[in-house]
Amino acid sequence: MNIGFIGIGKLGLDCAEVFAEQHTVFGYDIYPRTSDSVQICTTPKELVENSDWIFVAVPTPHAEGYDGSVPSSHMEPRDFGHHAVTEAIEYINTYANNSKRVVLISTVLPGTTRKYFIPLLDKKHQFVYNPYLIAMGSVKWDMVNPEMIMIGTEDGDETALAGELIDLYKTIMQNDPRYVVGTWDECEAIKIFYNTFISAKVGLANMIQDFAIKIGNINVDVVTDALAKSTMRIMGPKYMTAGMGDAGACHPRDNIALRWLAQEYDLGYDMFDTIMHAREIQAKNLAHFLIEQSEINNGLPIVIHGKAYKPDVEYCIGSYSTLIGHYIEEKGVKVTYLDPLADDPAGVVDSIDAAHVVLMAHNRHITYGYTGEAKDDVFYCTIPEGSVIVDPWRTIQNHEVDGVSVIHYGNTRHK
Ligand SMILES: NC(=O)c1ccc[n+]([C@@H]2O[C@H](COP(=O)([O-])OP(=O)(O)OC[C@H]3O[C@@H](n4cnc5c(N)ncnc54)[C@H](O)[C@@H]3O)[C@@H](O)[C@H]2O)c1
């Protein structure tokens, strides 16, 4: 059976290409896209007519300023936009002559599918909600090695379509994932609370880092390693290394949007605001630490090594580096960035020719270690003698770079 993808952007194109290794796959996007394996359709009609399965991976955008790359916890909470999903449903209603298997991937807040999308979709089509746990920079690997596959149906029962989708995934998986079938609303909730759980976990690990700095005689890694191995009561070790804050196109904005949901359902408290507020203050603390290092070292300028929200991708959306940069600039201090890929060139330099305070925001092993495919870390340029590296991941050793001292942020026992 032919597979179609409406929306072949950062997530959709790689996912479509993974399917195309085993199946015939079509893709349609409002922007021109190219692919060696996915057959690109020029109209939504062509896509719908050619596809038995229709995966919808269009954006559910947050409003400007709600991605987490600048402070937002003071702003009015808002839901994601649903316009593109509505358009995709309209294409299917308009151009389908027979019943389609519709699979919505896009991230939405709990309750959205039932309230906004199901009333729009023609009843002749079958529908499941199937969000992905996929991260930028490792989309194809994550797609075939997921922790779980979530399939949402109207009443949470495994429908015929859910069973067929599981069989379809079995043709491409490299691991043997859990398949979780729940209601649309449950799957929306699993996906978004998975993300916000990570933000909370990173926020806790970074809180310990803040205390390590303030109290002294504490290496945050000794504390978090001990907690991470405490599997009797606390969960596994992932995201238990203090360092940069949670970042990217999904996690910060999910918390920001959930602030809206907490208000909408009159929850009576807003944990997401607390998580985002903590993330912002943690960034501010690190920014002030960098300024302090600059002052101690005769006003060395500050550069952040890595502007994109993680190494090996260009995306500056939801970047923790720019959040730190914001707080440095708020103090009237200039900041530049080193990043050969960053899609936002503001303040990015190719190299530095004098000593700097260098924040090592990127660390490939921390970010991609779990895939087993992490490349070795490299400096984006020569780090001049007399520089001070602030390493929030604590993996660069003092003797590693000639004439450069290294501070392990979060380890106040480090010599
Ligand atoms: N990027 C990720 O890591 C990731 C992971 C999990 C879930 N998601 C979710 O998946 C969805 C898509 O994310 P993304 O990062 O790929 O976004 P994206 O903006 O990179 O890609 C979406 C694509 O859809 C296209 N599009 C918009 N309106 C369209 C329409 N009417 N018809 C056809 N194409 C249309 C856009 O041109 C774009 O290419 C979002 O809801 C996001 O939250 C993303």
C-alpha cells in the first residue's frame, strides 16, 4: 500500500525517507522539497489520490517568542496553532475518492484532536493519532529505534487501523518497541508529558548544579550520578547530567503551551511555569557566572561555543545558548557565538583571534551518546592562549588545550 506524507519538513521528510526504504512513498509540502527516495507531489490532490496511508506531519506552531530561546515565563500562555492540520484534513476531505488511513503525527495539546480535528474529518476515513518521540539530528535513527509507539484511537481500543499501523511499523523497526494504544487524548498526553518530564528532570539536575556553585565543595556529577543510579525510586540515568538547559524546537515550547492548558482547565497551579521559570533563572545564573569570569580575567570577551540548540544541527529555535546570551546582554555585556551551522547568523563569528571566556555549550557525546553514533567533539576554531573555557558538561580536561584554563561549571571541587 502506498504511503503519503503531508508536510515533509524537519520531521516528515526523514520519516518519509525511512518508510521509502521498504515502501512506495509520496510527499507533498507547500514549500518545494526534494528527495532521492520519496516521490514529490506538486499538488495535494496528487498526494491524496496516490496514497492509501496519509501521514500528517505539518507544523503546529507556537506564537513568536514562545520557543524558549528568549525569556517567556512572563508572557500570556497560548495554545499551538492548528491551521496547517486543518488544511491537511481539508485536502483529504476534498480529494479522497475512497476511505483513507489518516495518521496524525503533529504534536498537539491533550484534548485538541477530539475537539478540533475529528469534527472536521469526513467520517468515511479511518484516523489515529500517532505522535513521535524523535529528536533533531537523529531523526532517522530515532524513527526506527523508538522507546515506544503511541497510537491514539477514539475509545482507546486497538482498532483494525491501529493493528495495521503496528504491522506497518514492524516492517521498518530496528528495535522491538513498546506499542501503547490509548485514547487520542491519552496519546496526546503521553507525548507532551514525556517532553515536559524531560524539561523537569533537566531543571532538577541543573538546580543541583546551581547549589554546587553557591555552596562549594560539591561536584554536581557525584550527586546526579548517585541519584541516577538510584533505580529503586528514581528513574533511569538519562537527562541526569547537569549542564545546559532543556532546549530545541519541542520541549521548551511544549511547557510554554501547557501553561495555557493549565489555565484553560483551571488546574489551580501551573507547574510548567515553574519549570520554565527555573530554566530561565538557571540560564541567568550561568550568564552571570560567565560575566564574573570575564571580570576576574581583565574583561575577556565572552563567546558561546554553539548557538544552535545542539551540535550538528542548524536550528537556533528554542536554544539555551541564546537564552544565556540574552541574560549576558541584559547586563550590558557583549556576547558572540561560534557555530558553523547556526541558521541564525546574528552575533556568529567564524573564529576568535584573542583570548575569550568560552562557554562550551555543545557536547556531542552528551547529546548523541545514546545512539552509539556520536562523533568526537571538535572546537569550531582554535581557542587562543589565555582563554578560559567554562565547560558545563565537565568533560574537557585542564591540560587539553595549551595555555587555556578550564572551569568545570557545577564542580566546585575541580582543581
Ligand atoms: N522536529 C521534531 O523534532 C519533531 C519531533 C516530534 C514531533 N514534531 C512535531 O511534528 C510537527 C512537524 O514538525 P517539523 O519540525 O517537521 O516542522 P517543520 O516546520 O520543519 O515541517 C512542517 C512542514 O509542513 C509544511 N506545511 C505547512 N503547511 C502545510 C500544508 N498546508 N500542506 C503541506 N505542507 C505544509 C511546511 O512547509 C513544512 O515543510 C510539529 O507538530 C512538531 O511539533 C516535531
